[in-house]
Amino acid sequence: MEVDKNSALVSELYFLIAKLLSTSPLQNTSTVLQKELEEKKILPKRLDWNGHEHDQHYKEL
């Protein structure tokens, strides 16, 4: 259970870093990070009404 909490925390931290970079002068870095987060499926998953997990895109968060 501890591993799940850590990986959820890490994925949220990556999202926050990308969000911070998107409002900074480092626009290219932000764009690359957002793309890699989606490609490597690092972003937090979403749950549907039936409790099934699905991948999310950066813009959906």
C-alpha cells in the first residue's frame, strides 16, 4: 500500500511542476514535460462511475 501512495504523490508532484513551468519563462520545458508525462502515463489516473481507472491527459487535470 505504501508504494501506491508514493507513486500517486510523485505523479501529482510532476503535475504541479509542469503547472508551475507553464506559467514561467520556461514554456518549452513545460511543453516537453507535459508530453512526456502523457507518453509515460505518469499522470494520476481518473476513476469512472464503476471504479475503473483510466489514463488522463494533462489538459484534463
